[in-house]
Amino acid sequence: MSNEPIISLRNVTKRIGRTTIIDDLTFDVPQGEIFGFLGPNGAGKTTTIRMIVGLMSITKGQILIRGKNIKTEFEQAIRHVGAIVENPEMYKYLSGYHNLVHYARMVPGVTKERIDEVVSRVKLENRIHDKVSKYSLGMRQRLGVAQALLHRPSLLILDEPTNGLDPAGIRELRDYLRHLTRAEGITVIVSSHLLSEMELMCDRVAILQRGKLVDVKPIQLFTQGNDGAQTYLIEAQPPEQALAAMRQMDGVCVQGVKLVQEGLVEVAIERERVPNILAELMQNNIRIYGVQLVRKTLEDRFLEITGDEQIG
């Protein structure tokens, strides 16, 4: 797998009048990664996606897709992209199958076998010959994904792809995107307000706020503290004695130790300190019955970073 990024944004800025919508956005997404795009309402996620696919002009900066500039080499760049921006638009008076056939005629090399393959992948075999006007929103989302994948793109961009999908459909989509990245090396950029789903789906996430890139890092690092400390629950008896002992130990912040319920003491420490702390507690005749890592969710971290702004 190549180490070269499939897509690079360099100092991308979008202004409308005197208002800056996107402010100096820079990041890379490598091959075979699912990259999550998060932010409160109005943060600029859809605007950025629209610039990536050429639906909105760039005020400053550049977007490169497989080394091709979307502004000056649009046809060469966009041929590598499959996308659903906002809601998938289909011809409602045609069947799902004929929508795909119509799109396939515009792209060289898409065979009937490829159409059948993507229909099977998104599990529309039983309804593909029905008119799209009879499809639910979730079914139209699946058909949109099928259409975006027909020409075997290097980069798949999905803006709110789980809209209208039931829990089973969301899981199927997640599993399929994982398959695309692992087995076929496709890069996926996905924007969604379902933070719990993004946590399960993505390799890395970026958070936008008021048009600026606040942070971008792997999911695992987002759910840990910036100082490397993690929160643990220690079931100890007697808990008051354990609390007092830990507050005297090296490397333990006094404010980070508290009694949360009977028998459970919460402590924020680095992982490497856990064995030493447990050993010291037992040396003080404190019985240890269990240790549990309290892992922050992506939602927890998102709310810490963005405050009260609503995601959307």
C-alpha cells in the first residue's frame, strides 16, 4: 500500500463576501483509511466536501487528489472520486437498476457484472428493479453508495451516509466500508453526526469548529487524555484507606483521586503506574478486588473540545 496521500488539502480557505467559511485548512488522508469529519452545525464540513468534489470554488489554497489539482486539473482529479454529498439524487421514475445503468453509460469500463456486484454489496438485490419513487430514504442511501462505487474510485466521500438507515443497515454499511479499505485499498472520507458510529467506523477523525481545524488524530488518541493519563476504577477495601494512600503516592494528582461509590476509587494516572500503585496499596494491607479502565468515548472528547455547540 502506498504511503502517498490519496487526498491533500493545503491552506484551503473559502470566503463568501467578508465572511470566512473555511479558514486555512490543511490535512492529508492516506490510502486505505476511513477518515471521519466532525463538527458542530455550521462548522464547514459540507462546504469542505463540496470544494473537494468541485461543487464550490476555492478562495485560496489547493486540493490534490492523487496529485491532481481539483482546481486546474478537474477531470483528471475527479475521475478518482465517488461521492454522495447531502442526499443522493436519483431519477425517481426509473428503477434502481436503470439508474445505475444510466450512470454506467457515462463512465467507460463499467460492466453489467460490476453493476450486479455493487448491487449485491449494498444488499438491494430484491428491490433493485423497483422504481426509486418506492424506495425508503435508507434504500436510496444504499443505491447512492452503489452508484458512487461503480467506477472503482480511489476516494469515496460520504456526507451523512447513515441517514434513514436502521441499526442493521448502519452496521452493514460500516462493515462494507471496512471491507473496501482493507481489501481494496479505497480511502473513505465520511461525515456524520452519529458519534458512536464514527468511533466504531473510523481510523482517524478531524474536528472542525467555525471553519478551523481544531484537531486531527487517530480514534484511540482522541479517547485518551493529552497528557497520557487515563482514568481507572479500583475496587478496594477499605476504600477510604485506599483513597488516603493514593493521595500520598508519587505521580498521582490529588485532585484526580476520588471515591465514586462504595468500594470504588477513581484515579487518573499513566498506564505504567498502575502495577506500582496496586503493589503499594497491597503493602498497606488494602485488598484489591478489581481494576477497570474508564475509557472516554468520542462523544465525550468532542463535547470537551467544542463545548456546547451542537453537532450536525
